Amino acid sequence: MSESALPSDPLALFAAWFADVHASGLVEPNAMVLATASGAGVPSARLVLLKGYGPQGFRFFTNLTSHKGRDLAENPRAALVFPWHPLYRQVRVAGPAAELTRDESAAYFGTRPYGSRLGAWASEHQSGVIPDRDVLERRYAEAAGRWPDPAAGQPPGTPGSPGEDVPLPDFWGGYRVVPESIEFWQGRRDRLHDRIRYRRELFPGGADDPGEWTVERLSP
């Protein structure tokens, strides 16, 4: 990567790399590692799916009472890694995390497959200990009985008929990670990799009040 050819906005470079990943046929190109830490500084990481990005940040959705949800309530900062190994690329993002509005979460929840929406209700206590899988299956069946499959063909107006959409649970929603830094890593021969970092300072307004991006090369 040549500094002279880099865009001033890191999201433009991310969009170009993201398009390359989609074109490559990589399975789950939007999979990313989400790292959080508790209020006591205990780290935790897991894979989640990117569900949109832009000037306001990188978005994902989850159970708000899960391990990651509890971490973010105590310590609202996060780091993301996009591990695009087949392309010898990775992208790292770090910054504060903010919960999305209920309207934003509801809009996305409504686009999820019917079974996934029921699954959110079945796994109300995500990350909590359960005695066996039967508990999940029973909760799923109860949710399916309450909100039947729209393709089931029941007469309209029947209580619990397909006319009733599966609602957004109170314990489910989304977050956005507002980037303070975005690093692009491109593998090169002899481990002389390219590492280009964009960083900025966020002012009190957060994503609505960002500073200018500084571009710098890091030693591999």
C-alpha cells in the first residue's frame, strides 16, 4: 500500500476491501471478532456479524443481557478484527460502543428470518447456564405457538395467527462501535507487511463531533 494512493477517509478503503472479500467468495465475509472487557478489565472475545457500517460506526446486534452486553454496560469500549486470511488482509477497529435506538434495533429485527426471531426469544438468557438443550427447544416451541409461522396459512384474525409479527424483545438490540482508530493490514513477503493506521480524536459529541483522521504507517 502506498500512502500517496490512500483515501483520506478510512471508510472508503474499508468499502473497497469489503467488496474484494465479497467478490472472493469467502464464507461469512462480514464475520468479525468482537473484543470487550468487564469493568474490572477482564477481556472476552467472540465472533459476531457486521450488520452495517458508516460514519456513525460499525453495527452489530445481540442479546443485551449476554456476556458482551454486560461488558459493554460496564465498560462501553470495544475492538473489532476482520480476519480475511485468504486475501492476506485484516482490519482492526477500536473505539467507544453505544447502544442503538429501539427504532433502529426494531427495524433490523424485522428483517431477520422468522426462525431467527423466535430463536432470540428462546435464548432470553444468552450466556447463562441451562440444564440441557430441551430447555431451548421448549422455549422455541412456546414462541412458535405464540407467533405462528407467517407461511402456516391460518385464517387471518385467529388469535396468535400469522398476522401477528414476532416483536423485538426488550432484552435484544444493537450497538455501534465508533472508530477512533482503523488499521489496515496487508500481508507481504518476508513478513514486511503493510500496516496503515487511521486515527482520530472523538470530541464530546462522539460520532457527530469527530476530529480529522491522521494516517500513519506502523512497523510490521
